[in-house]
Amino acid sequence: MTATIPTTAPLQWPAGYRINPRVDGPSAEIVAAFREIPVAAIGDSMSRNIGTVGLRQYHGRLDTVLCGPAVTVRVRPGDNLMIHKALMMVQPGDVLVIDGGGDVTQALVGGLMRTTCVAKKLGGLVIDGAVRDLTEWAEDGMPIFAKGHTHRGPSKDGPGEINIPVSCAGLVVLPGDLVVGDADGVIAIPAAEAAEMLKRSRAHLEKEAKIRAANAIGTSDPERFDAALRAKGLPV
């Protein structure tokens, strides 16, 4: 008699639904270090063509920094069933990155969910969609960036996916990517590249400090721009 080797069948999700495990991001030390790096400097170090477009902050303080590993969610526009599920999976410091298709006709999160986010010690939310209960989000303690706002609430029917690659307001984000947001915008750094990007961003800030000092005392080098103009054929 031949022994039968048991096999584990792949998990079959209904169409439009998927829940993947949380992905660890960069180390806590790297996350903490990026809290001191402006998003503009990170963007300059990443070719100046990466980051969200068209989002605004709904938290109150301009100097609030959002920084943490991404837990990604893709939902049907106007439906937040899978956002509620994702909030059951997050760890303190995580950032929810939600692809809501850019729809602003129905809010994806509101004040009640903010209470859950605070209790879970979430690092913040980035939403390509709408929010509501603005006076609550304006309180300190929970950074949030979104495309718009409306009083109209969401459905809770699905479908949706958790911890899959998403596109959020023009920014591609993978689970575990380091997401950083400040008054200038939101950017995502691939987890495997975070340590190197930290070095580049710090070097960029040192370069900017020298330029700023020269500008302040009126000794900036005119050759910085004249060389570029001459290369285009201008007689300067």
C-alpha cells in the first residue's frame, strides 16, 4: 500500500478579496531617524519624481510628522470593510496606506475609526479617498493625509485587499515600505533601500546647509547656474 503524502491546498479567496499577513518594515532605529528628515529632502534623494500628488493633511499641526512601515489596503471606492479588518492587524507605529481609487463621494474613515487608530497607536493614515468628522481629525495625535472630505459615510460590503501593492495618489507602496509624511507631502521608501536612502538624505541635507549659509551672507556661487546656462548655448 502506497502512503499518501498530505498536501496543503493554496488558500482560495473570493474574487476581489485578499488578506495577506503584515510585513515587517525597516528597523525601529531607521524609522526614528527618518522622523528627522524632511520629505522634500528624501524626495530630492530619490530623483524628485516620487511621492503622492493631490493629498492634503487633515491633522491640525503643520509640524506633525507621519513615519512608519506601511500596511496597505485596497478598497472599493466608498467602502471601508477591509479598512476595519486592517485595523485588527496593525501594530503600534504602522501607517495605513489606503487605495480608495481617488473617490471623494463617500468618506472611508471618520471620527469613530480615529478613536480606534489612537487606541492602536497607529502611526497615521494616507488615503486616496475622503474623510469626515474633520474637527476630530484636527486634534493632535493622529496624522492623516487624504484627497478630500465629505459628510457622506461609507458602506461595509467589500470587496477589498490587505497587504498587497497599491497605488495611492500616484505613489506606489508595498507592504512594509517606510512611509514618511510632513507638511510638504508623503513619500514611500522601499524597506530594503531605507538604510542607504537615509545616508543619501543626510548627505543632501548637509549640501543644502552649505548652500543656505552661502545664500544668507550673499556669497552663493554664480557658476552654479551660469554653467547650466552656458551648456544650453546662452552667452553668460
